[in-house]
Amino acid sequence: MSPPEILVDARGHRCPVPTLRLRRALERAPAGASVRLLADDPLARIDVPHFVTGTDWVLLAQETEGEVLSFLVGRSAGDSAA
């Protein structure tokens, strides 16, 4: 069974709202979960990686489809904390 993926859809919101919603989801995420953030504010391309750098989480994937940015965030391999 693969770990759960939590979806945070922040399309239509401007920064810092997408990053704030991501932070809230990460704080509530169960052990082993990853969080996928969808955003359409171009500043999220800068804000989200910068935010993740200062946490115990890592940016696992970043994709763009049209105007929608997708960020997949999870725990680093050496971090077992929830």
C-alpha cells in the first residue's frame, strides 16, 4: 500500500495563500503522507521551494501543465517524524 497523498488545491489564490495552505496541510499530514499543491500564481514557483527548504520536508516533484503548477512535497528519506 502506497503512502497517502493529500491534495491541496490553491488555484485562484495569490501568494502567500498557496504556501500557507501547503504549510497547514503539512502540519496535519499523517506519517508517510505526501502533499500535492496545485497553484496557478506564478510566484508559487519561487515561494514553495523556498518555503520547503526551511522545513523537514523535501520537494519531491515540481511540474507545470498549462498555467497550473504542481508541487509534490514529502518527508526526506532520513526523517521519520510526523
